[in-house]
Amino acid sequence: MSINLLRYDDTGVTSKDDAILHEKTVGQTGIISGCVLTHLGANQVRISSGRGVYKGRDFNIVEEVLFCAMSSGGTVAGRIYVHIDLSDTVSPIELLSVASSPLPNLVDDDNFNDNFGIGDMELGTYNTTITAISGLTMTFSDVISCQNQIEELRQLVPIVVNTNTVTEAGYAADARQLNPNISGSLARKTLGKILWTNPNPTATFVAQTIVLLETIANFSKIEILYINRSTGLLKVSSILRYELFSFPNATISYRNNWNGTTYIYPSGTNFYFGDNRTYATYGNATGTVDNSLNIPIEIIGYE
């Protein structure tokens, strides 16, 4: 038969079967617990009891003192590592050390479990002279629990929400919020819609009623773009909808030839503008007079 169920009543599961399953599903190599390295002096390093795993092959260490390899002359680098040889039926795993500069590459067989391969896992490094070691550093990786892996993935994958109010890190904008064709979306609100364009932006603007393309009640903010005839510079005045309705006579006001103040009266689709010199005021506060003539160019509405 060309197919077999490995885990079933009265079937035998080999260590190879288990190792391949763990390697491909868990996919971690490192220390599960313990295996702490402590320098005891000279070239002696104590390795505490613990457990580890290399490509699905788990192992345990009983506390022991390792006499590390040392330099034969000068200062060189050293390494403490786990060496696994699946083809060795007598001693398939060993704790070893090596000292040389540079250190040899660790063996990492891609087909370790399938081909009775050889693999090395570094536990720590050190420096050594002919008399003692120093600078012992643990370099192994800790195996992360499945729950912790899930939490780490959650931190990497942004949470998508359809809202304009979330400001926390780790959240991403819903595609609907980035679509300007959807009413109420963030893109629609920031895009703006031109409600009126001045057909003659170079002429002195006289008091008049302007008819907008839509009623102001459809928008949360209105922007009025001006040009300063003296400097040629553009300026923008913005009024929020609550200002329009709470202070209908105190939004953006016009001083008419210094003889008095004429207000913008927004009502439905109608705006009434005064003429000549202008200043901006919000609520019922007064602004600073602009001594140069400003001409409205566009009125833009934002949802």
C-alpha cells in the first residue's frame, strides 16, 4: 500500500517520524529550559541541567562541568556547542568545545532528519589564552511557547478596524476608510469637494450671495480659499459645522471699507459675503484686520 497512517492503533511511530513532524510544525531550534553556562575559573564551565531541541530532536542535559578547549598560543575565540550525528548509533549527541580564530562554521544539514544528518547548535562563546578563558557569553535562543508565538504574531499583524478614532500603534486602516467614493470615509473627509469657484478671481469682490453646489449641512467643515491681491499669496479660513450652527453670525466676517462689519450668512446653499478688507473671527471673538484686499477663490466642503 502506498499510503500509511503513522499514528493509529497498533502502529509504530519512529523517532524520525516525530522529529520531522516537530521540525515542520513547531519549527524551532533552541533551549527549552535551563542549560545556563557559568565560568568557574581557568577553563571550567558549568552547564546546568536543562532541555533543548534541534530540528525536532529534543535532548536533555544533566548538570556537568565542561573543560573547554584553550588556545595553544595567543588569544583566540572559543565556542561551546551541541553536536548531533544521527548516523552515530553509539554517541549521537555530544557537548563539545573548540578554540580557534576564526571559529569553524557550524554544521547545519538542510536534510538533517531525512538523511541521518549532522547538526551543531551553539550554546555560548568565549575568549581564551593558554591559561584561562574569559568573556563567556550565552548565545543560544530560547524556544518560545506556542501562546507566546501567537502573541508575537499579533504584534506583527496589524488589527484592521473601520473607524476614524483609533490612534493606537498596531492598528491599520480598513480599506473602506481609504476609499474616497464611500461616504463618511477618512479619504472622503480629507478629499474635500469644491462647492464654489470664483469665476473672476482678479477683480475686486463685491458683497453678494453665492450659491453652493450642495447645502452646508452635508459637511462637517467648510474651507474658504483666499488670494491676497497685494502679495499674491493664498490663505485658508476653515469653519466647523458646529460653528456655523452655533454662531451663525460669527464665523468668518468682513469689514466693509472700514465703515462696519458684514458677516457671512451661511444658510442651506447660500453664502453671503461682504467686500473689500477682511479678517477672520471664530465664535464671537474678533480677529486682526488684514490691510490688503483678499478675494475668495474657492469654497471647499469636507464631510
